[in-house]
Amino acid sequence: MDVLFQIRKDYLSNVAGDSIIVQNLRKQLIDLGVKVDIHTDERINLSKYDIVHIFNTIRVQESYQFMKHALSNHKKIVLTPIYWDLQNYLSETKQTEKLVYWHYSEKKRKFLFDHCDIYLPHCIGEAELIIRNYHNYVKYEVIPYGVDERFSMGTKHYLMDQYGIDNYILCVGRINEQKNQLGLIRALSNEKIPLVLVGSVNDKQYLKKCMKEVNGNILLLDNVKTSQLNSLYKSAKVHVLPSWIEYPGLANLEAGMAGCNVVTTEIGSTKDVFGEFVRYCNPYDEQSIYKQTMEAFETATNNIFRDYIMENYTWLKSAKKVKDIYLLLTEQKR
């Protein structure tokens, strides 16, 4: 079976959740015997492929072109939406131009959902949102996102020798407004506990705003390798993602796999995915961020969340389900 993954052109240079999903799912599917290529060209020759699998309906323009090309070549089409309704987030954060473009792009999103053979939401909440917003009743199958089990294998005290920092509060995510690092910095401004921010700088102006608020022991690490990230999680006491919205935040799964206590935003699909295993904060309320973070910091870590992740959210489990869907679509015998 030959499968083509199609994703935005900058998925490697501008790494985000969809980049991680595509690369990990491809690796596991190849291990399961599926031939998988990744291409970002909407005009690629599709003759050798049985299935075209398209990722991301937020960056919809490229996905829309992928869909039209696949349809014109009469291919079976699988869609991983990586979708959430961003209207409230864009409105509340006064990103007017992006909000206008969101509305302008809605017809293209509906086209994607209407013309795929099946779409794969990561939780039932995402599926319900798609049905409600696009009146779409195309067949779907919930396929949770996964996490690399190697995140449980980091070493402790990773930053002690170089920076003299240990047992810190960690936030992993792109440095941009959606992740709300500014709110976290403000919430912890009177604490002496080290705060470590890890992520590529997507927005230099936002970084400047964050740095103006720094009033304590904060370390920013950019261009961190996965092998380093394992140990950064392992050495942290708490991982906090106080974003304006997450669906659900792959860094939360990575941190949980490493044994961190986790605090995340209450907005998005987080409660659907993480249930009672993490603490939730209101990103609009710095006191909520502070309270939940400090309670998590003062709570002993355990393996309950990690065991839950191992049971439900590994890439191998996700890939096996995706392979079954491919087989059904191509009417191949199992």
C-alpha cells in the first residue's frame, strides 16, 4: 500500500504540532509495513498512491489545493483536521486581520470536510465541533494523537551543571501569543522558583514583550533537540501550558510521559483528552495560572498520568488504527 502525506510547505522550518504528528505517524506506519511519502507540492504525480492523507485545516489554503488535486485524480482521501474553532481566541486577542481571514477561509474548510472519504478527529469534542460548524456528516473515526515513549527516558538534573537550575517550572511551546508565556511570566513574577521556557521564537515582538516583564529567574532555550527535551522534561517538577487555546497540546503528553505534574489551559480540547490527570487554569486570570502552578509544584509527582498516556496515547496505537482505516478504504484484506 502506498500512501501520500500532504502538509504545509514550511512544516520542517516552522515546527508545530502538525509537524510532530506527521513525522511520528509516518515512522510508525512504515514500521507496520505501509509505504508513506511526504510531499508539500499540490501538483505532485499521484499515480502510484492508493491514498492521499491531508493534514491541517487551520492552514487551509494549502490543504484545499491538496484536496482539489487528489479529487481530480480520483484518489481516496483521508483528512486529519487538527482543527479547533479559533474565532473566540482571535477576537479576544484582537488579531483582527487573522479573524477576517478565518471567516474568509471557512468555505475552504467546509470543502475539505465535505469531500474527504473519512476524517480523523483526535477526540469526540473535535468531531462534534466540526459537525456543528460545518453541518458535516462524512464518516469520521476518532484517532487520538500520540506521544513518543522515549520521553520517559530522560535524565534528571539536566540543567544543574550548566545553569545551576533544578526542580524548575517548565513551559514548552513556540514563543508566540497563543502560548501565553507572557501571562505565565506575570503570574510567577514574585516567585523565586526557576522558570524555563523552551521553544522556537515565532514572534520576536512578542518575545520582547515577555522579556520586559522578566523579574526573576527565567531561562529561555531555543533550538532544543528532542534528545535534550527528554531530559528537560525529566528534570522539571511542573510543566505549564497556559495557552489561550490548545487542542490539546502535544507538549502536555510529552511532559506527562516524562513524569511531570501538568498544568494546562482549560480552553480547547484539553479536558476531553486529559480528564482528571492534570490541573486546568484560566489563561485570562493570572491568579488562576499562579494557583494551579504552585499547587502542582507542591504536589509529589507519580506515574498515574504516565500510565494513562501509555495505555491510550502512543503513536503505535494511533498508527495501527490509521492502518486499519487505510485497509478498509482500499478494500484490502487484513
